[in-house]
Amino acid sequence: MNGVIGASGASANPVRGEAAITVAGLTLTLRPTFAALVAAEAELGPLFALVERAAGGGLALAELAGLFWHTLHDRPAALTREAFSESLLAAGLAAATPALRVLLGQILGGR
């Protein structure tokens, strides 16, 4: 699944701290709810440490994909985590950075 990823889209509400990514022509909303961040933290470890790794350039691709996966809102049933992760890689890390900044900002600053 090839895709283009960006941080803007009609479906994301920046007032809520949301970001949008486009994967294989689908614009998906990343919504950092408490439940989503708890799920991400359960998989990836403490979120503050994740933010520190990101700030230091040490965020792993699997961590990025995991954070995005857990914060996907209204994920299409046909979209698998493997296909989603592959689309992140296909688009390149630089394309995911704007959405990552939004999520990290919400982790640190809240809403």
C-alpha cells in the first residue's frame, strides 16, 4: 500500500489536537485521546521517554507507526497495521513529521 502522508486535512480538528494523514488516498484522523495514548504507552513505554527520544532524533520507525496506529480515529476495517506501517515507510519519515509534531505537542501540552 503506497501512500502520501501529510499533516493537514479536512477531517482533522486542530482545536482537538488532531492531525490528519493521507494513506493510499484515504485521509485519516489522528486523535490523541486518553484511551489512545494509554494504549500507545502500554505498547511503547512511557510517553515522556518517547517524546525525549523523538526530540533527540532517536524515535524508531516502529514507535512512530505504533503511536500513529493507536491514535487513528475511525480506522477503516480493511486497513491492517502492517499495510499502514508499510505506507508510512513508502511515504518517508519526513512526510510523517508534521503529524508527529502535532501529536507530540498534545502529549506535552495537552489541550
